Amino acid sequence: MILLPNLVRSIYSGLCIGLGGTVYLSCDNKLLGSFLFGLGLFTILNFGFNLFTGKVGYFVNNKPSYLGFLALVWVGNFIGTFLFAKMMSVTRYSDALTAKASVLCQVKDADSPLSLLILGVFCGMLMFIAADGFKTVQNTVGQVVVVFLPVMVFILSGFEHCIADMFYFSMAGDFSFSMFRALLVISLGNALGGGLIPLMKKIA
């Protein structure tokens, strides 16, 4: 595993999710915001960047060493979302974005670990559908649909995406113990959900 290129591609993914999170927070219309958020994931998949929720489902078909790669991607994604949030925090939109991100974070901080885990599982399933679908669908229109629809569904359903949450927590400046606990639980949920479909395919 080449550490530096993979770390850079992971940071780029974090920046892309930060972009998606920013446009979502900037839209008063949740339907429009959830659609535009999908640009972040589409960019990641189109350019071959490393996103934890797009890669984690494949742990089912890989050796244990793949877990090290996933840990690197997770850290790189966190760096990217943090950097994007810090850059936005020095713009004229800082106050509005911080206020909206804080509201989202308060909900997550107050939630139970079981709730966060379950919501993370469903998001993980949707992200695997998007990532794997992008690779297998043969036409451009189908690739757009298979990426944007799962993103819209997970956002409108209130499912938890650990990398998007990294951006929201960073934008809100919430680096509490409960935040890190929530991120770990959601990451585990995303991993379990992402692995469900390839696991069923493997044992079927």
C-alpha cells in the first residue's frame, strides 16, 4: 500500500464531502440540498478518490490488511473535512454555516449509540449501492442516477454518514468526547451496512 498517494486521495474525498455538506447547509430546501450534496460523492467516484463509506463495504472480500487501508482513508477523510470546514470558517458564510451545523450536531450528540448505529447501517448500505453501482453501470445517465439517488435517500431519511458528520462537527467546532464516540459508532454502522450486500453475494 502506498501511504502518501492514498492519504492524499482520502483528503481530497474529505474536501469533496465538505463541499457537499456546505451546499446542503446553504439550501433552505432539503430536497434541493440533498440532491446537490450528491456532487461531492459523484466527484469522488469519477476521479477515483478514497472515501471511507465507498470503500469499507469491500472489507468482506479483502484480507485483514485492508483494515489498515480503511483506517488511513478514515483519517484522511477527517483531515479533508476539517480543512474544508476551517476554510469556510473564515468566509462571510461562517456564522450561518456554523449555526446550522451546530443544530445538526446537537441532535447527534443527544442520540443514543444504538440509534446512531442503526442509522449508520442504513447509510452504509446506500453508499455501497452508490459506489458499486457507479463501477458496474455502463452508461453515464445510469451512473448519475445510481450516485445521486442513494445520497438523497440517506439525507432525507436522516441516516448517518460518518464523513459528512466529520464536516458538520468540524464546522460547528464540536470536538467533544461525545462527538468522537458518535463518529466511531456511526463509522461502525457504515461498515456493517456497507458489508451486508457483498456478504450476501458472497454466501449466496
